[in-house]
Amino acid sequence: MILAHGIGGRSDLPIPLWMALTGATAALLISFLVLGAWWRNSRFKGSEAGRPLPRSLQRAADSKVTLWTLKLIGLLLLAAMLGIAAAGPNDSAINPVPTWFYVWFWVGIVPISILFGPIYKKINPVRTICGFIYRFVSADEEPREVPAGWGYKPAAAGLIAFLMLELVFDRSDLPLVVGGFIGIYVLANAVMGLRFGERWCDRGDGFEVYARMMAQLSIFGRRSDGRLVIRNPLDGLAAMKTDTAFVQILVVVIGSAAFDGLTRTEIWQSLIAGRPRSIYLLLGTLGLAASILFISTTYRTAVELSERFTDKRELAGRFVHSLIPIAVGYTIAHYFSLFVFQGQAGFILGSDPFGRGADLFGTADWAINYRLVSVSAIALVQVGAIVLGHVLGVISAHDRAVELFPEPYKTRSQYSLLAVMVVYTAVGIALLVGT
Amino acid sequence: MLVVIGLMVLTACGRGADAPSPSPSPPARVDGSPSPRSSPKPTAKLVTVKIVSGKVSVSETRVEVPLNETVRIEVTSDRPDEIHVHGYEVRSEIKPEETTVVEFVADLPGVFEVEIHTGHEKLFDLRVS
């Protein structure tokens, strides 16, 4: 991440080579093990699976009170972010908003969604605002359907706009820039809410779509009969609706994570060193586009090859869930230390949000404790997350393949996608060595 | 995976709940006082930075030091500025036509940016391992 001054002023050391090689070897071995297969028939039941939670708990979770409390919290947090961004000092070393936005929100949305399931949808202030706007402003009788042909392109576009800000733009840490981005983002979605109501957020709000994707890996979910259940995260993944358009989101998420890793490498750093600002921004934009294109091309090629091996078509959407754990692995590898270290700054700066000597939480004069997690623990988490993500991805893909294909194709259909996953994992680990 | 993420959350929140343990790192804002006459310690890693009309030249752009080594940065600039070592939170004002010396013990592992505040330009990466 290239967030200068105040955010991400610390980055990780390269991981030890032995750890990288061990991780890569483990990933490869497990891949072949899964391919050779313990199981030849699908094990994961997706949205049929799961042990129901007590009805009383479900009633509480679905109650109007809970619903509106979460909505209110979301709106208040949004208002606080915008207010402090605008009224606080325009310096990310004093103003907490950039840290809250990039570290607490953007990184934090991943563990929150994985721990608690699709909860962000309930908090999401953008959804609430779209609902309000439709209800009170729109003249339409009924909210229209978001055109199917748009797929997830609006959400992908929102995510790309955010990623350009985060990874390419060189003043992304300024509170006014962050506040401005949030304001425009909310406004743009609200305009769409005028026509489509809350439903817009299903495929239009990039952050909600991102959170929902991560939530597939949660132990909490909803069964097809509507019951709130505890389930195997692999069932959660398999429960994801088959949707070719969702590939648009995954390639953006994995591609940008790869680009994030790339910008931390020595090669990239020496490429941009001493360049004028315009060239620097141009290289960043091209790099991000190329990374997304790389992931997109490799995945689609793998799926096409798989289609050629078998008589099935439209496979891209059927395997897209297996990329989610890989995306999560990349995300953890890149953001774990930022979350643990810079996350503390959210408390420290938040205690005095306007930089006027307040001390709301009694933490204003703390310093970030960089000894909270050791360097070797960070390296272990980074490699572990990528390898584990790979393993879950391979297992999910294998299970889907044995479900879809008859016997001679069960194994053959997997070769190309497996190869691509191995490439993603190898690239992910290589980027960690090259920093 | 869940364990890993659980750990992410726990460790992050743990800090908030802890007693305000004074961080072993130097306090938030330390001014490395300009002391042009004191000579560097024999074991110190010396980095020299020259800034002439906004153009920065640094002896190394990747400074690698072992943990607990003393780092000494000598800065000369024709304009007033501020140098900031991220993470260590060492800040020092740079006065024109004077050598500013920043010296500290690199006791936190990781890669830290050292920058000047005019245009937030990065001077070099300090890699402590």
C-alpha cells in the first residue's frame, strides 16, 4: 500500500525463503492429494446444510429492533466519518478518519464478515439511504429491477474507484480526500437508489458485495428454508448462487491484491523511484489494470479449457466461489500487520478526533505498540493465510467438479483450474518474498 | 482460517482493553536535537541526506540494519523542512544551512519510511531485521 505519511508508514519485511518454499510445497502437495481425491461424490450441500440456531435467537436477530439499531449504527458511523473528515485537521497523523476508513472499515470488514456472516448488509448506511431516498423522494410506484445485463459491473466499478484511491492516488491519506470519496460514493449510490431502491446495493454497492463475498466463508448463514444456521464454511462457499457475473468482482479483488503486493516489491519501488507525479500515477493505473487483466484472463482461460474437456458450458460462474478463499488469503497476507499495528492508531487518534487535546477513550497519548506481534508471527500468518486459502479453494473446486461431471471427467475437468490456483498461490508467495 | 482471523480481531481489540502499557518504543514525538558537533558512534549506521532546491539525494534508498543498531541520519537542506521516521516517530526540524542530526536505536523490526514533510517525499526505507 502506498499510503504515505501517517498510514502504513511501516511495512513488512520479506518472508524467509524457507518458509515460502515450505508453504508453496505444502500447497502443491495438498492440491494433488485433493485431485487424487478422497471423495468422488460431492460432499457439500450448500444452502441445504447447517444446524439451525434456536428460533428465539433467530427472532432476535431478525427483529425490527435489531434491524433498526444496526441501521442507525451504520448511519451514525457514516455521519461521524464525514463530520470528522470535514471538520477535523486535514492530516492523517492527527485525524482518525483515514485510519478508520482504510484500516477499520476496509480491512475490518473482512474479519467481521467472516466471523458474523452477512451482517454488513444490515449495517450498510448506503443501503439504508437508498431505501429512504426511494421511499421519500422517488415518484416511481415500485422500485425497478437492476438490469440483469449490468451484472456486477456497478459494484466492480465502485471497488475499482476505491482501489485507485487506495493503491494508486498519492494523496489518499488526506482526511478531506477520504471524506470526499465517501461523500461522492454515497451520493452516486443514492442517485441509483432513486430508481432501484435498496435492491440497488445487491449488485451496485461494491463494499456490500465485497462483504457478502467474504461472508460466504462464515460459519453463520441462512439455509434455503430461511433458518439461521451454523455450518461448515465450505458449505457456505458451496451455497453461493451460481453467477457468471460475479467473476467481475473476484478478478477485481484478487487482481488488486496482487497489485498491492507488487507495489511493495523492490522491483516496483525502483521502477517508480524519482519519477514525476504524472508518470507515477500512470504506472500505478496501468499496473492495477494489468493485474486485474492477468487474473481475469487466466481464470477465464482455465474455465474455457475445462469446458473443452467436458461438454459443460457456462462454468465460470460455477467455480467462482472457489476463488473466494484465495482472495481472503491474499487479503490477510497483505493487511494483517496493518490491521494489528495501524489499527491501534484508530483508538489513539479517535480519542482526540479533532486534534484539540480531547481524550475520549483515555488513549490519546499512547503510541502504537509495534511489538504486539513478532516479525516471525506475521510471516507465518502471511504464508499460512495464502496456503490455507489455496487449500480451501482447491477443495471447493474439487467438490464442485465431482458434483458437475460424470466419471471420466471428474478429474480431468480440474486440471486447468488447479493449475491457475497454483499459479495464484505461487505469485502470492513470491510477492511476499520480493518485498 | 477462522483461528487466524479470530486472532486478528483479538489482538487488535486487546490493545484497546489493555492497561495503558507504555510502549517500549520512544514516545510519540521526540525531537532529535540538532547536534552537528557530536561524532557518530563507531557502530552507528550513517545515512546522509542532501536537499538542494527540493532535489533530494540520499546515500542509500534502502537502508538495512540489524535490530538494535544505532541509526544516525545527517540532513542538510537549503530550505526549512521536517524529517520524520515513521514507526519510531522520530521527528526533527531541519534548518537551512545547518546539518541536522537524528540518532536513534533501531529496536523495532520491520520496514519503516523516512520522509520529509515537504510534499511528503520519501527519503529512504529503513529495514530493521
